[in-house]
Amino acid sequence: MNARVDLDQLLPELDHRHLDWLEEEAIFILREVAASFERPALLFSGGKDSCVVLRLAEKAFKTRIQGNEFKGKLPFPLLHVDTGHNFPEVIAFRDQRVAEMGERLVVGHLEDSIQRGTIRLADPLESRNGHQTVTLLEAIEEHRFDCLIGGARRDEEKARAKERIFSHRDSFGQWQPKEQRPELWTLFNTRHRPGEHFRAFPISNWTELDVWLYIARENIPLPGLYYAHQREVIRRKGLLVPVTAVTPPQSGETIETATVRFRTVGDMTCTCPVESGAQDAADIVAETLTVTVSERGATRMDDRTSDASMERRKKEGYF
């Protein structure tokens, strides 16, 4: 039985009213950011979670004309850290989406950090994912951002499950998990000293399933990598590694063509697809109902180094 038939059978059991509650909470958080900070920015990579947050921001601050068309401007710019190893399809989608909306996009280029000498690579083909922290903090300092809105969710990974919705960062951009502020009765303490900043996560309480249900309901455009397509891959350590200029096959590995999709998109050196025939968001909802491994655990090579790898990077200032 295919995924579409399975979904048709499951839809009567799915109560979508919780999406209205999650949407309302996220819009409230976005408006709290706009009211509490002078220079916020929305992290926008072109990935599914940032696309959902972007739609929520449209609903929070723009006037809906008809359907999914909105009039007006967001009260903050969009920010992306480009590692130089991002999937070209995602960068093209990012630029097209920003142009359609007429919003301002600030891009921090990791290559610029390399040229400045603030990032030094041991090997030209090593993963640049962890190095994004330096470029991100440099962009924060240059543009004096005091709050970054991100699309992280608590179900993604253990360290992210620890994080508050409004996450304080010290003057070094670092996160201290044992010094987080309580968030009782949706009262957020956003006080910060000069040089400090916050990260705000409006979809903290969403799951991967919620995200896909919302994408399907709102008809949110995404890069084609999220849906089934044929791609050359190699099988390495239980993962499907896409064959690209920065992820070439190693000696003894066999290239094969598989029908895959990406559950998350990021740096090509650490992001892997999964085998799937899902053609649209409804198909992915059906698939997501049956998965037992989080998207990061199933597709991110850098998060498999240790259980503490993400927490270590977050303490250093990572997303």
C-alpha cells in the first residue's frame, strides 16, 4: 500500500487543531521579539523549518491579501550563514524566495572568515558546519543584532531539548545551559547587557510531524531536495552520502543511483538523504508517522561523533 493511501486512512485520526495553537504561540513569540529587541534578525537558510518560521513571521507582521499572498515588510532582516558548501539548489531557492518577498537578506560568508584568518581549515574538504559559529558571531557583531530568531525544535536533538524559547547568550556568544532563565506562564526575561544577545525559537514546541502538517496545510514552498528525486550516493557508516565535489567517493566505495529525499538540508559535507518515494508534503506526513529516528540522527554525520557534540557547539555559539 502506498503512502498516499496510508495517509488517507490516517487523516481522520489526525486532529489538526493543535496546529492552530502552535501557530498562535509562535506568532506571539515573534511579536515579543519585535517588541523587546532593537535589532533582531530571522535566520533563513531556505530549509523547511526556517521556511515555516518565515511564513509565521508573515502572518505575525503582514497583511494577508488573498490565499498565501501578503502585503508589507517584516520588521527585521533575514540572516544566513553561507558555508560555501551549501547545496546550490537551496541557495537558489533562498535567493528566489527573498526576491519574491522583497525582504532584506544579510549573508555571512564563511569564506570571508577564512580570508580574515578567523577560521582555519585543516583540510579544504573538511566539514564547515561547525565552523559556522565564528562567521555567525562575526555577523552579529558587525550588524549589532541583539536577537536571532531560529527554527530549532526540541525534538531534533538532546541539547536542543534543553533550550529555552528565549535563550540568552553572553558577551562571547556562548550558551550556558545551567544558567537559563525560567519561562513560567509565558513570561520571558529578555534583559541583556551591551554585547550580549538572545536566540529566540518560536517553533520549539513543534515536532517534525507538526512542521510537515503545517507545510501541507499552508502550501509552503520548499527546495526540491525535500522531495523524492534520483541522486548519486555512496553508502558509508549506515548513511547515504551524496556524491558532490566536496563529498567524493573514497577508495573502494561504489557509486549508485537511488531515489532519495532530504529530511534536513545543510552543509553538503555532513548532510545525507534517506531513501524515499515521497512526492509531496502529504506523502512525507505519512512517512514521518512511522519513523523512529530523529531527522538529525538519521541524516547528519557531524551529530554522530558523540552524544555531546551538539551541546558543545551550542556552548560555543552555534545555532
